[in-house]
Amino acid sequence: IQGAMIVVLASVVMIVLAGGSVANEFSNGTIKFLLINPVKRSKIIISKYLTLILVAAVMIVGIFLVSGLTDLIFFGTDGLKTPMLLVEDGVVSQGNAMWYVLKQYLYQGVNLLVMMTMAFMISSLLRNSAGYIGIGVAALMGESMLVQILAMLGFDWGRYILFANTDLVSIASGNGLFANQSLTSAVVILAVYMVVFLLTAYDGFTRREV
């Protein structure tokens, strides 16, 4: 799906935005002016993250709508009514093409959210703006290679690594790199990482010296 591939590019954009949302405040010295206001640091960090979520949501919805309108213009509505054979968690079922496309965007959106949150955490810990961009983009681009190597070597503990669970599209279709890897377990593992990322970002920002 072309639109889903564009979501990957959107992930890169969100990594840059998330990373700069905190680190640039310190590197540019604008954090001093921000903290002068009678607002708690906790509210500042939470508002920054919620803003990023809003931007990411707008991007995902925008890509979905533009892609959908483009397909309707060139291919009409016949393709949306065509039934599809879908495989999810190893079970074959007949599904709707529209619902299938929507789920691909949702899965890619979860990946975007996780990578964005990781970049946000790194940004709260580093002062070097180049650092968070390098780490975030490298993680996004090199995640599949690392997981594939671990799977090939038979390291089953690799299923608990963050990057082993970000490709929800493959996992949902039963094509995960590790045996018996399910969509439910992947989502739970990602949720745990998200909590750790957010707590680390919160602690790093509220304790950080100006």
C-alpha cells in the first residue's frame, strides 16, 4: 500500500519533531524563558507530548484521506466492495478491502507512535540535537535488520525487544519472525515500552538542570 509507505516517511518527520521538542529548548537556551512562566514542568512535558500526538494523528488521517481519494479517482469504488481473504494470527477469514486498508494504517500508526515516543524520551535526556535525530532515525531504519539477525541465530528472547514487535502488519498476518508471535503479545510489549519511555521522559525533564 503506497499510503502506508508514506507513513514510514511520516515516522521520520515525527522522530525529528519529537526529538527537537525538548532538546532544542535546552540547546537554544529557550528553556529559561519557558520556565519563567508559573507553569509546572510536568504540565510542560505533558503538553508537548500531547501536541506531538495531535500532529501525528493529523498526519496519519491526512495520508489516509488523500490516499483514499486518489484511489477513488483512478480506480472507482469497485475495489472497496471486493471481498478479500485475510490472515490474522494464523487464521484465514474473508474481510472487507476498506477495513483491511484501514487496519494497515492503524498498525503503521502504532509504529509511528512508539518511535516518536522513543525519540521524545531521548530528547528529554540529551542536549545535543544531532544525537536524538541520529539515534531515532538509525533505530527506525535498522530495527528490522537487528531483529532478523537475532531470529536467524535462534535467540528467542529477541521477541521481547522493542523492534521485534513494531511490525504489526507482519505479526497480524502470522508472519512474525519468532514462533507463536501474536498481535496481542506484540501490543502488550509495545505498551510496556511506551510506559517506560514516557516515565523516563517525564523524570528526565522534571529533574533536568537548566
